[in-house]
Amino acid sequence: PSMAYQDAPAFYQSLCGKPNMSCLALRLLMLTAARTGEIRFALLSDIQDDVLVIPAARTKTGDEHRIPLTGETLCVVAEARQEPDQTLLFPSPRGKAMSDATLARYMEREGLDARPHGFRATFRTWAEEQTDATYDVKETILGHKVGSNVERAYQRSDLLEKRRVLLERWAGYLIGMKVAVR
């Protein structure tokens, strides 16, 4: 189940100021519209400058997925770095990857019907109703393959900068500020 995009800013803001890894992981999940496994198993070494690079082996499509990190996402990443020898971006208390149930249970304890994976639909609905972003940009943010095999053979861009602009607008929406559109 997803959360209505109109309710997402209040939930996002309720997570802010709570330094536990579940809340930080949920914030990054919301900001990036990534799959839960892509966030739960993310390594600090996957971050290259301002891009989170999910290796092909950890994606649903089997292709590397680059996620642009905007201002707010970089703040979450900085807050998640708690130990000098930390490898996982969001380790459990035992140092292993947190379970998918950890994030879902947090939302359940908060009395929500929505679940973490549903934030992908929350983002996609907001992007459809509130922006004029192209279909390709919206779907590529979700890590979906766009176009036929022939189209993809010729169109080799992953639209990183266009996705960055849209994710910056989404972050602005979640934190309650207007973001200028390029």
C-alpha cells in the first residue's frame, strides 16, 4: 500500500530529528523512490560524489542503477555515517543489513497502512500530477527500463541530470519548500 502524496510531507517531517537507522533509511527511501533492498543493502562505497550507484547484482532489472543524491539526501547520508569502519549505509544494531520488516514495522507502529515500497507509487503519482516531467524521466527514477530494446540501443543516457532536477523538486515538496525548476 502507498501513502497519498499529499500526506508524504507530514510523514517525512515526522522522521526528521529521529537519528535511528530505520528513520534515516525511510527518509532516503522516500527521497530517492528506490526499492527497499537498494537502500537496505547500500554500502557507503556505493556513493560516488553525489550519486548512489546500485550495482547490477543488487537491482531488480539486473542493470546498474545510478541515483542522483540531492541536498537533502546528502544530509541523510551524512547523518547515517556514524562509525569510522561502517560499511553499510544503514546497518542494523548488529552491523548487518536491516531487514525489510524493520521499515515496515516502523510504519505499522506509527498506525499507517502504507508500507515502504509504496513510496515509489507515492512519488510517481506526485510526479504525474504535480510536474511536467517526461515519462522517461519519471520511470528511470524508479529504475524501470524504458523503451524497446532497439530504442535503448540508441538512447544510452540514464537522464541523470534531468532526474536530479525532479528529485530535487520532490525533496523540496517533502521538506515543505518551493524549489526552482531548471
